[in-house]
Amino acid sequence: MLNFKQEITKRTRERVNNQLKSVLKTGNFNFDVHTHIFNKDYIPDKYFGIRIPFLVNADFLMQLESLMDFISLDEDDKFSNYAYFIDFLSKNSMEEIALELIKKCPENTIFCPLMMDFYPGITGAKKGIMEQLDEMKTVRDKYPDKFLPFVAISPENKDHLKAFEKAFSKEYNFFGVKIYPSLGYMPSHPNLMNIYEICTNYDIPVITHSGSGTVHSSYNKLNLVYYEINDDDDNNNLILKNERKNFYFKKQYERYFNNPGNWKPVLKTFPDLRLNLAHFGGDSEWDKNLKNDKEWISETINLMESYPNVYSDVSYVFHIPEMHDKFIELYKLNKKVAERTLFGTDFYMVEVEGHFNNLRKKFIEKTGNEIMHKISVVNPLNFLNLTNFVPKNIRKKWQKQTL
Ligand SMILES: [Zn+2]
């Protein structure tokens, strides 16, 4: 296992501060396990897969925003959604975004804010991962009972181990790890395998982007190093692959890197890893207008059935109205889906699809109290290994309510 110069936290209970402990003790809280609070300083010019250097120019953003406000009268208008999204992007600090998030959610919500490290997949961000780590810590320290931060690990960023060590030092005390494969690496990258080993041994949860999405590496030719399960071997041992691959279209990156099946060699090696395959297959698999074979939804469920700590979240995809009924049906049909689905929103990314409050409200109203309690309280507690912080009598009451 990797050795660090500094001592890192080895147990969940070391990562939970006293303020959060007292909230958990009340039994009166809910989770949003998938949110983002990074601002424009951490976003490269080429964020949307095309060059838009002016997006990070504050003056331009303001002009664009007022223009969009002017032309969009309908609340559900796409332009107005973009205006809201851009409004978040252009905030001056992560704390400003964090405050908006707190304001929009019930008082007792606990958030997992996920960092994002675009480097080296997309270069050009004003500030780097170590600065984001510090700013995230500042926000968490200011609202200690609200945030369980996840550090982004980009395996080819030379600072990735430094970031990991700092994040899990006693001083920084972060809670989990965030992975984003379409930025140009496979989930079974050797550097990540070293990280998962620590995550498994020290109970650190991992959240990965898994599903469709616009964000991908800006390079067309990529050298990929990763482990694969060797089908020719009787024991299905792993082999290290080294390949050079060309990518030309957005969809190619997405289909290649974000496939939940890419996690098989990881889970074979670390079957107890706490893993959230976020977005439950992604937008295109839940959209009823797109005829799709739902391959990634089934693969996600498959992995839930094969491994004890594999979860998924409804973040972003919950904006699709047709998804609500389909999800409820799946929840009632499949016990693993009921036990391993987490509530997350993907704040503020999802603002592109509509106003956050409306989207959130519609999903919650449709799914109802019972399912919401399970996916936003009981399941996140299990995924994050926090269940024991809630007194037994309260948990017993919950069980009776749902019987
Ligand atoms: Zn996200």
C-alpha cells in the first residue's frame, strides 16, 4: 500500500466532526450526495468540449446573462436555463455557490460537494487542484455540519497523490474521492488502483461519473494504461494494457470511458470498495424518446447485485419527467435498486435543464416520502458508512414506518 509522509485518517469516525455528529444524532436530516460548488476559476476554457475562452471572462458573462434574461420570458426557456447556469459559473468564490445551494435546500440537508480536476484532460483553468482543495476546506470549515467534501483524483496529474494525502490529513479531513473517466483515463488506471486500495482499507467512499455527459478530454490521441480482466486466463486475472487510441467525437469519449463495465477489473480486485456509479446510466438511457437498450442501467444493477457496496445516484437524470415513473417502477421491482440508489442532484450542472428548485420539487413530489426517505437518508448513511451515528431507537422507528 502507498505510504505517505503525513498520517491520514483511517476510519470514518475520524472524518466526522462534532457538529455533524450532533446532526446525525437527531435523526432529522437528509442527504444530497452529488453537488458541485467549484466556480469559474477552476473551469478551463474548453469546458464544453469546444473552445469558448470568453466564457471565463466575467464581463462577457454578465453581458450574456442580461441578454438572455431579456430574450427569455418563459420560465422553462432553454436560454433562461443557460443564464442561470452561467450565473453560477461566474460567481466569485466557491462559498457564494455553496450559499446558494444551502438556501435552495431544506435546512437540515447534508451535501457531498464533489471537486473536479480537469487537468491534464482539459488544460487552461486559472487555478489548480491544490487551490480548489484549500477553498473547499474553507467552505467546509465555515459550515461544518453541512458538507462532506470529495477530493477529485486525476491519475495523470502529477499532484494527484499530494492532493489525496492532503485531503485525508487530519487537518483537511475530507470524506471521499471523485473520479471522472471521460477526462481521459480508465477507472482501472494503475495510479487509481493504488488509491482504491487505500479507500477500501480505510473506508473512503468513491463517486465516479458514470453515464452520458458533455465533458471530455480535449485530446484526440490518448495513451491509455489500464488493467483489464483477462478472459483467456482461467482465474480471470488482470492484465495491464497499454494502448494508443484516437477519439474524434463527443460520443466516442463518453461511450468508451464512462461505461460502468469499466469498473469490473476494479471491483474484482477491491470487491468491498464503496462506489457510487453516478447518474444511473445517464440521460440517454432514461429518456423515453431515445430508443436505447438500457445497457448501462442493467450493467449498473448488475454490479450492485455482484458487490456489497456498489451504489448509484439519480443526480442529473432526475430532471427527465419520464424518468420518475420508470425509476419508481424499477425501485419497486428490484430490491438492490431500492437499497442502493442515492439521492443526488448534480447542483448546479443541472440548471442547464431547468430551475433547480422546480426540478428538485417535481422529483420529490412524484417519488413520495417513503422512497425519498430511503434514497436520501437510509441509503446514503449506508454508502457513507454513517449509519451507526444515528441512535438505534430512531433507526428502529424508521424501519417500522416503512414496513
Ligand atoms: Zn456531477
